[in-house]
Amino acid sequence: MSADLHIANALRLAHEDIEAADALSAIGNRNDAYHAQQAAEKILIALLMSESIRADRKDAHRLDVLQGLLPDANPFKQRFSSVLFLTIYATTYRYPKDAGRLPTKADQAELGAAMETIKQLLNEVAAHFGVGLTENDKVPAASSRAPR
């Protein structure tokens, strides 16, 4: 698959995830944090693709690892620092604990701030690559050049 199409569709899926996070947050559904994490993950994957870096499958949900793989020269790298806490919502918080209890939901103020950061990052990264977030999934990014 070409990098420009992979980047575009990773960002389109991130857009759908952040929309899902918004909708779920509005009704108090605990899966809002999961979709926020997924949006951040997919933006990081798009950025890594532009750098010709592939993450190991075992690290796919680890936002800290994905962020760490980005070169320091990437201007978006440090901006993910405030959303790294979302990693725990990729798996741990989606299942009952051993005793059957549910993990507590994400703090809504903290999650809301993270979601705003993700939306801003998504829009800026999409603009950098020339991706229409609601375009057809066959439309590639205008560029796959790594941000500098």
C-alpha cells in the first residue's frame, strides 16, 4: 500500500474515532476514552508512516512507544505528551477486572482536554499531508512528506 493512501486513511479513521469519542462522551459511555486513544494512535501511525517507521505489533496501542519512535525533528512529537495517559484505555479499561468489577471511567475533565488536543493535532496533521478527513477512502494524501 502506498504511504500517501495509508496516511490519508489512518487520519480518516482517527477522525471517525474522535467523532465516536465525542458522541459517547455526550451520553456518558465509558468507551469514549477508548476511541480517543484510538484516534491518537492512528495519528501517530500516520506520522510514523511519513517517517518510514513501522511500529512492532506488540506496541501498537502504546502511545508512549509510538511517540518515542518519532524523530525529535518531528514538530508534532512533543505535542502528544499530554495524551499519553490514554494508553491504559486501549485494553485494560475495556474489560472487567478479575473480580468482575468494572474499572472506573476516565476523568471527564482530563479526557475532555485530551480530546481537544487530539482534534487540534488531527486537523494540523491532516492539513500538513493535504488530507480531506471526510473524503472517499480511495483519495490519497497530497503529500507523504514528513513534517519538519
